[in-house]
Amino acid sequence: MDIRKIVLNKLEQAVVEHSPMPFPDEMDDDVELDIFGLDSLAFMGLLTSIEKDVGYIPRAILEGDLYPETLGELVSAYETDIT
């Protein structure tokens, strides 16, 4: 399972549905997620969408210890909390 591809795909879907910003053709780990203007409800929808494919939401995000600010932080949260 390629978590990065799953996260990117689900992020693109969320941006298309909830943001006036176009999704960039290329994204690196330093891209800040707030540029897309996703509100907390849209972000939670993103997490549940990812959960459907990978089977979990990282504990640090669920417990409020981490609110990913960049694509790299979001991907890393999933990669380090593989259950």
C-alpha cells in the first residue's frame, strides 16, 4: 500500500469538492495544507476518506497531539502509525 499516493488522491478529491483553489500538478512535502482553505469539517472528511483505504486515522491526529500543517506531516503521520 502506497500511503503517499492514497493521501494525495484523497487530498485532491477534498480540494476539488471543498476549495476554490486548483489542485497543483506537483506537490512536495513542504506544501502547506492551509493554502487549500479546507475547513475543519472538510479536513475531517479527508481523514475519514483516507481511513476507508488504509484502515485507520493516526492516533496523534485523533488525540489532538498533531494537526498536520504540510503534506509531509500528514503522510508521515500515517506512515509512522501503521497499525
